[in-house]
Amino acid sequence: MHQTYNGMPAGELLSVAWQKSRRSNPNGNCVEIAALPDSGGIAVRNSRDPDGPALIYTSDEIAAFVLGARDGDFDNLIA
């Protein structure tokens, strides 16, 4: 795999297994995440645009987000 960078085409991440939430709806309105090889972080893509840009985060950044979501830190953003 080539060097990963924020905003790279998700379609270039060939050796990853994309995963979506069980809470995603059948219309495909969700994001998908994938662990990058060699502890290279976590990639996030829009499921409706699987070849579009991927956001690349460190494992620590994803952990902070998940824990914040679990604690309700972002509940005010959901209508």
C-alpha cells in the first residue's frame, strides 16, 4: 500500500476491511471505518462515495471521539 495521507482516495486503500455501524440505515447514509495496516491509524469514508476522500486519524484520536460519543459529548448535534 502507498503512503497514507488525509484526504487520499479511499479506493486506494486496497488492503483494508471497511466496517459500518449496525445502526446504519438501508439507504447507505453512514460512514465506514477501517483499521490501517501496521497500526497506521483508522480511515473513515462516506459509504455513498466509497472511492471518495478518506479521513485518516490516529488510534488515539478515534478513541477520544468514541469515548466522547459514549459519554454524550455530541448529543447536542443530533436533531
